[in-house]
Amino acid sequence: DHVVVAGFGTTGSEAVDELIARGTDPRQIVVIECDGDAAARAEALGCNVLQGDATRDATLEDVKLSRASAMIVAAGRDDTSILITLTARHLAEKLPVSVIVKAEDNELPARQAGATTVINPVSFAGLLLANSSGSRHIANYITDLASVRGSVALNERAVTAQEVGKPLAAIATGLGMRIYRDGKPYGFTDPECEALQPGDLIVEVVRRTRPA
Amino acid sequence: DHVVVAGFGTTGSEAVDELIARGTDPRQIVVIECDGDAAARAEALGCNVLQGDATRDATLEDVKLSRASAMIVAAGRDDTSILITLTARHLAEKLPVSVIVKAEDNELPARQAGATTVINPVSFAGLLLANSSGSRHIANYITDLASVRGSVALNERAVTAQEVGKPLAAIATGLGMRIYRDGKPYGFTDPECEALQPGDLIVEVVRRTRPA
Ligand SMILES: [Ca+2]
Ligand SMILES: [Ca+2]
């Protein structure tokens, strides 16, 4: 039940920092990195490190990919990241794989390669810029939501037996934003959210103990 | 009441795309770009374009920066972006200025230069990666929040006279997430949100008409 991180450049290392800040034990993180200096930095954080080429089946088998809980791919080049994604998908059919893609053109190929989440940093930065031009606080609020630091966080969890039949607005753990039912999303104003059902996934905003 | 965009590389052009998708008239967007090809792409969208160097006072005076409603800085290099920010702040004391910074070390200097919002695409991508490793939907939910596309958006607005005295949870326009009172943030579980006051700013999640 470990997390495999392919690529420990700036983005991969930011992701690992955040995972550790969220409470992931560094020993549960396996970093694959070919560069020796980057590999040493990952080791210094307490991660398991395999110095090798994550595009190769043998490397992904060495890190027991088929038993991992998730994979993060940030190889620094879109072609490499997409090849790693393809290789990973072929070895671990159901593994959640999140991949960084720099060119918009490569978002669709990354999905076709089997990525469950495709993140384009440039495109996201453009969204944040546009948000911040009309309002002072929204870009910061989104950053707070995305980070374990600050005063709020997003949480995804299964509905509990006690919550079944009640409205999403009545959950006591946070503000209910959206549910996923049979894989489909329903927002807080949709009629589907008036009565939670067994098997629903809830996305909620939770307060953290530290003030903003 | 125009928006000035300094730099029309990939990030600046994504920001302009999103502004137009949100309903900003392209004629209200003034792009400053030294590269001729990029300038032509901005012109093709209907933006006003000044081909020039945004680090110079004269250029920013030409685009009437002191009368702009906001500025977006994405020059492609941190040193250039920070110098543009400094120049802009000196010409327009109260202008909201959002700047893209690539190296974490440069976030603090960008703030010291007068930026109101500093966005680091790499660091944000790392946060999204970490979010997506533990849950299938959160990175996508954050992207939906940040973009005008999809089923939800974040909105920042002043409290209305009718809402004063009522709790944040009672607003009818969306889900109230946070208020800013005298510049300080209070979250939905804080006692300050039990009675809205004149002058409060509300950050809310609103549904969009199109389904997810
Ligand atoms: Ca947070
Ligand atoms: Ca949206």
C-alpha cells in the first residue's frame, strides 16, 4: 500500500513534500529517479529510492507497482511521462495514476495512455491568474483548498451508514460540495443530494484546527 | 476599467482565454508583448495589443495602467516578471497585480515588489498531484472550481443589505465558504460567520447552469 513517484524534479518533490505534510510515512513513498542528486534528496527525506528508468517494465516490477495504492508521474518531459503511464497501466490495471503534462496537446494522449488524473501546470496557472484578476481572495482560497496547510482542505470519503437517507447539507464533518453516485457527479443543489445512498462518495470542505 | 496582461506566452494566453470565457470583452484586455508572433495571436482574439517592453514606465503609462482594474504578469522569466511588478506598483499604488513565479525562492521577492497574488505553477501542480494520490476526484474538483467551465465556480462578492445579521450558511446564491471582515478571513465554522456584517466580503461556491 505504497505510493510510487516517478520523477523527483521540482514538481515530484513538491508532491512528496505535500504527501509527507499530510501524514504519509516517507517509508511508504517509493521514488524512481535516474538523476543521482535528485535521488539523494529523496533519500534524505526518508523515502525509498530506486535509481532507474521508470519507462521499463523491470523497474516498475521492482517497486511492486501492482501492489501500490497510487502512482504519481512527473518525469519532466511529456513523452517520458506518457510512456511511463502506458507501462504502468499495462502492469497495474486499476492503479490510480496521476500525470503532469506540460503541453495541452498531450493531455488527451496521457488519458489514452491510462492516466486517471492529468494535470497541466501552465493551464492551471492561467486559471488562477484569471480568477485573481476579478477578486482578491479566490486564488488564495483555491491554494488553501489544495494544500494541507492553511485553514481548509478538501476531503473525499464514503458515505456512512448513519448518513444514508439524509441530505448532503446535513453532514456534520464538513461542507458537502458534491457526491459521486455510480461514478457520476452531483452538486449540492441537485435533487440527488437530498437523500444520500449507500455507496455514495462525498467531496467535502473540512476545517483544519489551525486558523487561516 | 481594463485588464492589463504583461506577457502572452502559454500562461498569459491561458489566462486571457479564461477571462474571455468568463465574459470579459476582449477589447477590455490590453496585452503587452514584445514577441511579434505572440502579439499577433493576442490581436486575433480581439485584444488590444501593445508591442513593447512592460518593464518600462513609458510602456505601462501608454496602456493607462493607473486606470486599469487589474494586472496579470506572466513574462516567462521571474526576473522580468518581478521588475514589471515593481514598475507597475510604483505607477499604480492600489492596482491588484497577480504574477507568475517559477522558482519558490522568488515568491517572497515578488510579494515585496508589490504583487497582491503570487502563483507558482510548479508548486501548485505538486499540490494537485498529492491530492490526487489519495482520492480520485479532488484534483478534478479543484480544477472545476478554478475554471468557468464545468458545474461549479468560486465567486467573491460583497454582502448585501438583506443578508446583514443572517448567518453565512443562510445565503441563497451559493454555498458560503469564507468571509473577509476588515481584511481577515473567517471560515464557515467560525463564530464570526453566524451574523454577517456590512462590508463583509463573501467567498461562495456557485452552481453553473451547465451540468458537470
Ligand atoms: Ca489548506
Ligand atoms: Ca467550473
